[in-house]
Amino acid sequence: GAEEIATVCNRPGPITLRRNRLKCESDDELCDRLLREDGISALPLRKQPAGCIRIRNESRPQSIWNVKAWKDGWFEVQDVGSQRIVDATEAAPGETVVDYCAGNGGKTFALASRMKRGRIVALDVDSRRLQQLRGSMTRAIPPTIAADGSLVIETVTVGVDNEVAQSVIGADVVLVDAPCSSSGVLRRRPSQRWKTSEEDVISFFPSVQLDLLCNASRLVKKDSGRLVYATCSIFWEENEGVIAEFEKKMACWGETWEKWDFENGNNHQAILPH
């Protein structure tokens, strides 16, 4: 219930890692290295996406960014929910994938780790965040892969790099991890408690999210492409409500989108703070 979620959001969140499959072959190999080099005890989360690893609370390092395995690009810090969003794309080797609201590249690099080869286009309105993404490539992508061109990561600043943006029309996957109220990650962003209003949740964010989703849908390959929408909000208005409005718009435009289901039998999935 609401009180339980509020209690969880007032506690420090766990440190969850995503193993970089481009640089590290197995969860056990990463856990062994963390313990051997930095004294960090961690364990794979077996019922989560491959490469999802949790640091034990009693073993939390003072700074994760000083850990040798992180400096070598063996892992990224990434919550379970974000990793499951990337899994939901079902992105496969050799495909073209658009990370439509890429930010600083957390899901871009998770897609790269999953695919191992193909084309990923990271798109955002904020050129500074994309610059941060480009700066992380050297650490996250092995030189051999960067050199042979089997995995290509491009960045697109909306309204600037229009030629590249046009070239991804017909993408196999478009992921829209839309800006939102952040109500599901308040323990990570506590200041949002005082910044977000009821009007934001009911009107502002859903309007922005719907526009993004409609624009992103134009990049999806006809017949076989996949469009995945996600937020870190727990509110209906920003999730199912946006999808309902999107489907109405698509119907008006004469477009039909086939839904595909998660293992729970629904075409949507909520992961609440826990």
C-alpha cells in the first residue's frame, strides 16, 4: 500500500550493478573480482536479468567509482527496474535500436551489453548529457569492438543532428524512457518530493510523454519493429493513461499496434519500490 511505499522510499536504496557483458563473461567472475580486489561482497540476483548483481549492505564501498572493476568498465551501477526495461526491448545482435531519451547513456550501454553487435542511436535534447555518454564509451566499450565497427553507438541531439535522426527511421526497436515525476525513485531523488505538483502528474508530464511517444513511434520499422515505453513513475496517469491516449491517437491516424506480453500475461509491468 501507499504507507509501505512511503516507508521504502525513506530508506537508502540498495546498490545494484549491471555486469558489462562486453568485458566480463560471467556474474561469478565479477563477484570474485570485487571481493578479491576491493573486499566487496556481492551476489547475482538469480530471478532478474542476466548480469544483475547486488552488493551486500554490510559490504557497501565508500565510493563505488574508486572500485577497480568499475574503472575497467566491468560494470555499471543500475537499478533492477532499469535493467528490466532494457530486457523488455528484446534487442538482438545486429539490430538497429534507438534510445529515444538517452540522457547520459545508462540504458544505451545496457543495450550494447545485451546486443554485442548492431547499431544503437542515443537521442536526447540535452547535448551536455550526450557528451557525458560519449565520454563513457572508452571505459564501457572494448577497443577491439569499437575498432571493427561491429557495434556502433551514435549520439543525436534533437533539432541539431537531423541527418542522423532521419537515418534511423525503420529501427527494429525504439525505447522511450520518458521524463516523469520520478515518484518511483524518490529514495534516489528525494528533492522531487517538493518539486513535483499534482498538476505535473495529472497534466504536464502525461502531455510531454504522449508527444514523445508519438514522435518516437514514427521511427519504428513497419510490421516487425518494437516500441517500448517506460517511466520511473508509479502513477497511472504517466503510464497506462499515456498508453491509452497513444492508442486513441494511433487509431485516429489509421495505425494499429500489436501488443506483446510479459511473463505475467499483460503487455505492461509495474515494479514498485521494495
